[in-house]
Amino acid sequence: MLNLFFSILGFVPLIFGANWLVDGAAAIARRKNISNLVIGLTIVAFGTSSPELIVNVLSAVSGNTGFSFGNAIGSNVINILIILGISAIIFPVAVKSSTIWIEIPLCLLSALVIFIMANDVFLDGATVSVLNRTDGILLIAFFIVFMYYSFFSMKKDDTEHEVKIAEHSTKRSIIMLIAGIVLLAGGGQVIVHFASIFATDFGISERIVGLTIISFGTSLPELTTSIVAAFKKNADISIGNIIGSNIFNTFLILGVSSTIRPITIDVGANLDLLVNIFATLLVFIFIFTRKGRMIDRVEGSFMVLVYVAYMVWVLMF
């Protein structure tokens, strides 16, 4: 259990590192007169997903590919069923048209694509299902297309995309940037190392550890951002942050991880992939079940209950 404690402790420098990295890099970018649009799409967007990215990269490098898969898919499920569900419970989440017809379908596409790629046994008659380097490169290609869409769709928007950036001196910003990178790398290494020992000692699969402990920890930035946005009744930030993060997790993070080292998929992983698809479909369905295209408190509560049932099944069976 001490290994579990140290693994969880690793999330402290990981989360602080992500925040310092974003603050330092954004402050430097602002001083270089880089636009809010570029800062928001690159530094801020990548920064909120940096915990998942660093943990997955380190997991792939160390050969713990089960963590890579569990963390990415687990974070996606948590983002929708827990984070969006809780946000809707706090204040009903209204969804704008572009999110409904473009971003949510893209998120559903990412869930379907990864389901197909991870089913070599059923679709190709292979002896084992693997996300190989070819799959990884294709996922990254999808991500590049998504970034291209994001840049030009935001550029066409007449409103200014304000990004709150703290004012720091150049020296302080550089120190924060370097410290953020160090904390991210150190925290990620601690999490992967001790989680691996914990899984081995208790005979728990890396997939399960990734789906639960690791994905909860790496989802903390999205949880904080979305709950704060919900209390401020800023639904666009809440759901946009969640959907964008899921697309990042699938296309970029799993893409990079499987390019570094092919990921062998556990037999039970199809449940996780189907829940990932179902969670995204729930968002799309709930938007049209009430007037005003929103996710209300009842639907948010249902999302949370679905996640609880899913976790009970995963841990018990």
C-alpha cells in the first residue's frame, strides 16, 4: 500500500508542474506578442492535457503500455460521465451549435476509431489486439486535422478569445517553465514507477490501475476547470474543455504513446472502449431530449450513476 501512496503523491508535482508550465510559457508568449488564439490553442490546450501526455509517454518508454491505454480511455470516460455530469448537476450545461454538430461528432469519431484499431482479434482474426506504430501515426494525423479545424474555426470567429495570463517577468517566466517541466517529468516518473510495483504486488492489471487511480489523477486539471466554469455558469468553457480534452487524449496522447511503443490491448478492454463510445453518445442524445439543447441536472446525475456502475463492474469482475 505504500507504493500506492507514493504513486498518488506523484500527482502533486505533476499538477503543479502543469500549471507552472502553462503560466510560464503563456507569459513568455504574451511578451513575444503571440496572439490569444495561438496561446489558447497550443500552450493552454496542451498544458491541461500535459499530465496525461507525460504519464503516457513515460509509461510507453518504460514498457508499461497498459497504463497508457487505461489512462487515456479512463480519462475520456471520467471527463464525460464524472466531470461533465457533475458540472451539469451544479448548473445545467447549454451547448452551442458548433460544439453539437462538429466537436461532439469528432469526439464520437475518435471513440469509434480507437475501438476499430483496438479490435484486431475480432476484425482481422489476429491472435492479439495491438495499437501499433501505424495506428499511432494515423491517430496523430487525425489530431493534426483537428488542430487545423480548431485554428481556422476560431480565427473566423469575430469575438476575441481572451486567455487569462498572469503577468510575470521574463526571468520568473523562464524559471516557472523549467520548473514545470521538471515537476511534470518527476511526478510522472514517480506515478509510473510506484503504480507498476503496486500493480505487480497485488496482481492487478495495468489497465485497471490506469483506468482508476492514474486517470483520476491526470483528470484533475479538467475537473477543476470545468467545475469552476459551471459555478460561473460558463457552459461553453465547461463542455468545450471536456470534449477538446477527449479528442486530445485519443488522437494525440494515444497516438504518441503507440508510436513510441505498440500497446497490447487486454481482452477486457472492449468494455472500456464501448463505455467510451456510449458516454459520448449520451452527450449527443441528452442535448436533444430537452428544450434549449442542454444537459440538465437529471441527465448529469444519470451520467454519474453510469460511471459508478461501470466502476463496480470493472473492479468486481
